[in-house]
Amino acid sequence: MKRTITLGLAMVGLALTALPAAADAKTEAYVQTNASEVLATLNDPSLTAEERTKAFSVYMDKFTDLDAVSNFVIGKYSRRFTDAELAAYRKAFRAYALAVYESQLDDYRGKEVIVKDSVDRSADDSIVNTVIKRQDGKDMDVRWRVLNRDGKYQVVDVALNLDGNLIWLGIEQRAQFIALLDRSNGSAEVLIKKIESMTTELKTSKRS
């Protein structure tokens, strides 16, 4: 289960080989501003743990495209589910995504976020490399994949430092979910039950 958690949240991961060398200053500024805002919320001593989690949920909806993420994770099956099945799956996936991040929030509290550099995959697709400076000196690298859609920036994947490794959180989960759908003849019900089970296990683990 630990491996599932560390590789679990999908935010549209892609391999980062053969990237063109270029930097997008506007995308860097977007990540700097918004990541710093999230960090300030996580560090706010006036907030309870429940309030921090709720605030982070709001940021997730504001800065990420969870529908695009959830579609990526199930690949071809996003076009095969009925509208009702897709809506139910997206609801379950969102709850799971938030549970995964909630399990990691305390590790990502720090003093400040510093943008190190960035690479443009294309004119509207960039990777921004940052480091979270922590009070305990255990600085953490975080990478953000950001899309520019008609002038609106949105995070579609995050690589987190989990167990000492930077993990793009979409790839492994995509493999797991698609394998399950292949085995179950594309059953949305089977996938949703699996995701709900994973969410429950995460929440139980955090409480313990």
C-alpha cells in the first residue's frame, strides 16, 4: 500500500526525456505566486488541521484540472464510460486525489518556495522546478507541469519528493487503473469501488 500511496495521485504525468531547453518567465511567476500562497496557508498557525485540509481542497480545484487528470489516468476508457459512469468516477477520483495530498501535507510545510528553473515542452506546456525550503533544513524538490490555455495557466501534474525520489504521480496510477479496467472488461463500477477502497485506507492510515 505504501508504494500505491507514493505513486498514487494522478496529475497527468509524462516522461521528461528530450525536453527543449527554454524557460517561460510567466509560467515561473505563476508557480512562484500560487505555490507560495498554498505554503502560507499550510503554515498559518491560526488554522486547525481540518481547516488547512479544506483550504488545500479549494486550491486543488482552483489551480488544477482534475477532469483532465482523471481522463488521462483511465486513457481510452474515458471515452467508453457513460456520462453517469464518468461523473461517478471523477467524484471518486477527486476524493482519492485529495486524500493522497492530505497524507503528504505536513511534509510539504516550509519557509518558502524558490523557483530554480523551468523548461518549455512547447509554447503552452512547461515544467517548473522548485525547492521548498524547510525549517529543519530538509529542503524538498517539487516539479510542476503547467499548461497555458488561452492565457490561463493550470497545473496538470506535480512531481513530489516521496521516499527520496521525485515521482510524477500520474504514470504508475494510470498503469494500475487501466490494467484493472482491462481485467474487468472496462467496468466503471469495479474501478470506482477500488478507488473508494484506496481512499478509505488512506484516511484510516492517517488517523492511526
